[in-house]
Amino acid sequence: MQSHTEDTERENGRVRITVMVQSHSSFDTRLVTGREIKESATVPAGYALYRKAGGGNEPVPDDALVELRNGDHFFARLRSNAP
């Protein structure tokens, strides 16, 4: 059964999607700030940074010092859409 929202979106001809943009960054040091990570990936102002972790997602504040590990994955979301 479809939800009311799905029916309304179809009636309006609108489809809601999510677009993920991948960016690869390299650092010469293992300690960087959240802000430096965001700048290297050109994350726009107003977005919060998160590190993907085994048990969930860890928020990474701009001024936090982060110890990088090879293969780390980060993502950004608008602050109002933060998990």
C-alpha cells in the first residue's frame, strides 16, 4: 500500500531523491581538524561532518582534532538533517 506522501508526490509530478557526491582526499599528517577535512572535500558551510563507524556515525565538530586512519569514510549533511 502506498503512503499519502507517495501519492501526493506522484500527483505533483515530483520525485524526491538523494545525491551522494564522493570526494577523495589525502593528508600528509594523521591529525587534522574536522574543518580541514571539510575544506579538502569542499563541503559547503552549514553542513555537519560525520565519520562512519562500526556502531553508527560519529559527529566530527569543525574544531575537533581527528586521528585519521587509512580507509576512513566521512560524510556531510545539512545541520538540520543531521542523524
